[in-house]
Amino acid sequence: MLDGQFHEGQGGDTDTDPAVGGIAADRLRSIIERVERLEEERKALAGDIKDIFTEAKSAGFDVKVIRQIIRLRKLEPAEVEEQETLLDIYRRALGI
Amino acid sequence: MLDGQFHEGQGGDTDTDPAVGGIAADRLRSIIERVERLEEERKALAGDIKDIFTEAKSAGFDVKVIRQIIRLRKLEPAEVEEQETLLDIYRRALGI
Amino acid sequence: MLDGQFHEGQGGDTDTDPAVGGIAADRLRSIIERVERLEEERKALAGDIKDIFTEAKSAGFDVKVIRQIIRLRKLEPAEVEEQETLLDIYRRALGI
Amino acid sequence: MLDGQFHEGQGGDTDTDPAVGGIAADRLRSIIERVERLEEERKALAGDIKDIFTEAKSAGFDVKVIRQIIRLRKLEPAEVEEQETLLDIYRRALGI
């Protein structure tokens, strides 16, 4: 049985899985509450990241340059080198 | 002293706060590693949320409607009622 | 020939497609300028949309409810009806 | 009078501003249709930008590096230079 589907309410079902209006209310509530909790955590993490950048700025670091560093650290060393070479070539081609 | 600022390297400084090229390398590394760790956690949470919606769909629930429910649960009951009243009025005005 | 690729500079090429540092500078410049122009337009449109919502608010409309209407107008009438039915069922199941 | 507000329907009002259910239906419809049109344009622009990057890739250019170039062109020359200097210092401090 797919719990979320409409189904005939059955007496024996009710204790573990109370079906209100034909759906598995407990299952639905669990899904929604877990999503809400995870979204709260995501929001908290976004706030923590923002706080670290505020701290970095207060300590005299350049936040944009830190973001560049974080971008570079996600790449393989060979990729970093290749991108730098290309960036130089493109800049010279454009005269910037 | 603002650690991230350029400053004269001093011998006595080096053990606790090695300044490479005139900046507080340890402080910078700590900032970057903390941001990277939090961004990893955010990505993991986004994956967890996606998994729950996949579970919800497999269980026969409508994911769009669950998102509506989550939106409504963020509002005060009076706000929900007001929005519903207005939605009805606007829909009637537009003939939809 | 792929214009962006590195290639041997040739005298005859230079007038129509000046290759600086081995790449097709004009082609690169054209690509970049077109992207920049389109991004400008996108930003302008985002501003225009914001202005309309400001106008709507000044005229006494509820902006959140207008967004709901816009969401509903993207759906087929049968989908709207199905979502409303499910929303009612889920709300009753959750007691909200 | 704020057009979107609830107000007493009046006979003389109806020709220019038919108030259905007490709201300015024409005004509401105009707002919604303008937002929808602008959102369509935004979506079209996003598609156009994607097409240009596809073209750039086919022409042998590196799309990530083009994005770097676009980022740099938004800055003043002095800012570009400052960011490059800092990037070098931070990278040396981190040993990357």
C-alpha cells in the first residue's frame, strides 16, 4: 500500500497510522516536519556563513578575494593553472 | 591589531600566528576551512530535503501541495484566512 | 577551424579576425559584450517587475496573493482543481 | 481612492473600472498580465544567454574563464589590480 494514496479507512489501521480524510496523516506530518527542520538548519547555516564573512571583514580580509580562494580550492591544481593561462590570454586579447 | 591587515612580521609572532607575506595565514586558513565545512553541510541538507520529497512522492503525496502546506504553516492562522479570502476575491474578479 | 582555439596566427586572417595571443579576439569580444547586454536587460526587467509589485501594493493589492494567482494561471484548470482538493485533504489531515 | 481596496461598487464606475467582488478587476488584471509578460521576457533572456555560452563553448572558449572576464569588467582597473595582489598574497599564505 502506498501510504499517501487514498484508501479506505480501516479500524485496525487507526492506532499506528490514523488516516484522516483517507490519507496517512502521520506519514504526511512526519514528512512536513522533517523538511521544516532541515530548512531551519539550512537557514542557520546560511547565517553562520554570513557571520564568518563578517568576522573576516572585521579582521581586515577582503571577502571577495576569499570567495575567489574558495572557488580555486574546489579545482584540481592543473585546472587552476589552465584557467589562469586562459584568463591571461583572454585579457590580453581584450586589452584589459 | 587587525589580524588580516598587512603588518610587519615579527619573530615573536610566528609561533601562534605565522604571517606569510604579511598576513595572518592561520586566521585566513581557519576562516576558509570553516566556510567550506558549512557549505558542505548546506549541500548535504539540500540533498536530504530532496530525498524527503522523493520519499513523499513515492508514498503517493503531491510534492507541490506539500510545499503549499509548508508555506501556510509559516503564517499565523489569521494571515492564512486573510490570504484565502483575498485569493477568492481576486480569482472571482479575474474569472478564474 | 574553431575560432576560439589556439591557432597559428596568419597574416591574411588579421583584418577580419585579429588573433591576439592566438585567439579570435573579435569573436571573444562579441560573445562577452552580448552576454553583458543581455544581463543588463535581465536586471532592468527584474527592476520593472519589482516596480509593478510596488504599484500593486500602493493600489491596495496583496502582493503575496497576486503571486499565488500568477502561479495558478500557469496551471491547467484541472490541475488547479486537483491541487485545491489535495490541499484541503492534507490540511484536514494535519488539523490546520 | 486606492483602486485595489474594497469599496462600494458604484454604477457610474463600472464602464471604466469594473469592480467585481469589490475590487478593481481591470487594474488587477493589468498588473498580473504585465508581470507575466516581463517574466516571459526574463525567461527568454536567460535562454539567450545560455545559447551564447553554448556558442562560446562550440567556438573553443572556456565558459568559466569568460565568466571571470565578465566579473572583472564590472570592476574599476584599480580594483582589479588590488584583488589580484590580494589573491596572490592569500594564495602564498595558504600555500596554493
